[in-house]
Amino acid sequence: MLIYLPIADLPLNIFVLLATGLAVGYVSGMFGVGGGFLMTPLLIFLGISPGVAVASVASHITASSFSGALSYWRRRAVDIPMAMSLLAGGALGTISGVWLFATLRSLGQLDLMIALSYLIMLTAVGGLMLMESVRSIIRQRQKKPSLMRRAGAHTWLHGLPLKHRFKRSKIYVSLIPIWGIGYIVGVIGSIMGIGGGFLLVPMLIYFVRVPTSTVIGTSAVLTTATMALATIMHALTDHFVDAVLALVLMVGGVIGAQFGARATQKMPAERLRFLLGLLIVAVGLRFGYGLIARPGNLYSIQAMGMKL
């Protein structure tokens, strides 16, 4: 059963799209991460242009992150001042990312930029996750204690000026790294169509020493805000947001996340981290293959406007 996607300008099987949403939702529920890093590549592999995939997935992430943020808000697991500080940098980063997105599109380099970004980002993050999980599994088999960071340890980031005390997270740190992290997540999210949670959470934990009790909820608030802004800007500047596509993916994603959350209870954390790293590297390498593989059509014809 085919469904026509008006903005993507092509028909796709609705069951294939639902299965894609189910698969990504399952992965998100199992590993506890946003599915943007996987959803956008899968849509591109299905034939949807990278620009439409990035903009449409941004709206999908907005909805899913909003529900998660509400849940953490009710449990008082959100550091509002930190979320606002992250948003100050995230909003600027999102605006910069959308501007770069439109500039690359006008130059005809958007598809290449998205592919390179995914190749570099996913292989780097996935590779680090694989190495960390393998070391953890080896230490566990050798019955050695896990390496833990010393509680309260500070880095050079804590010596920067403009310090602020975040009472909910119980830390006293400079606002500069908070703004910088928000800016980076905003740029990456608007260009690559990912919420940035799989980057934001470890950056806040390892660099700023935000406790895990508040970092996930705070990350969900920032992801909701930046992805909502990215969706609006993509819709106004590029007209790339396909509402039909986003709606079908949301339905599949919500259902798949429920099954993924149940499956994660039956698997050790180290194995989960290893499988997630393997999945991330595989998607990144698939983009790399697409950059060097010989295309089916060596030439294409594009209509160019003429000035009279």
C-alpha cells in the first residue's frame, strides 16, 4: 500500500515506513537514546532526499522528546536553570545550523555535508562506545572492579569565569562550557536531524559533572526546544518538513519504544552498550560506502532557470 509524501515528492509503502518507525522506536526504547541518528539515515537509504529526511525527523524528535521531558518534569528530575543555560547556546547553535544548512543547499553541497557528518560522527562515537564496552566486558570477566571517576573531581572547565550554582544538580560551574555544549548540540541537531542526546548526556556527565539523576531530563528539555526551533526554521526557510512522513514515523516509533523498553530489562548493560556501538559504527560505515561506491546513474539532468 503506497502513500504519497507531498514534500519528499515520492510514493513509499506505508508498511515500510511504519516498520522503520517501529525498528527505530525499538532501538530507542532498548538503549535509552533518541532515534534520530538512525532514523535519518534509514530514510535516506529509502530514497528520501537528505534535506527532507533531516527536517522531517526533527519534527518527529520534537514530539518524542516532549513526552519524555514531561515525564521527567513530573518526577522533578529536570534542572530548569541548567536547561535554560543550555538553551541559550542551543538556540544560537540551531539558528547557525539552519543557516549553514540553507547555504550548503544553495551551493549544491548539502547531501555531501550530511553524509560526511554522519560518517565522521557515527564512526567516532560508535568506535569509542565499542572500545569502552569491550574493556568493561574484559574487566568483568577477569573479575576486576570497574573504573570509576573520583566523585567531585574537577577539570580545567571548572576554573573558567562566569560561575553559577545549579542547586538541582548540586554543582558550581562556569556558564561558558554550558553555553558551548548547547551550541554544539544545536548545530549538529539542525544539520544532521538528530536530537543530540547521545552526545549531550555524556558531555554533561564527563565534562561538567552533572549527576545522572538530572542529566537525562535536562537533556530532553533542550532536545525538545532545539528540535522545535529547527522544525519551524526548516519549514519557513527550506519548506522541507513532510508532515505526513513525520506522522507515520511517530505512530511506529511510539509502539516500538514500548517493546524496546521491555527487552532492555533482559540484557546486561555492557552488552547493550556494545550492540549500540556496533549499530552506530555500521550506519556510519554505510554512509562511507555510499560516498565511494559507483552510482547507478553516472549523469543526471537538472533544469536550470533562465533569466530573460
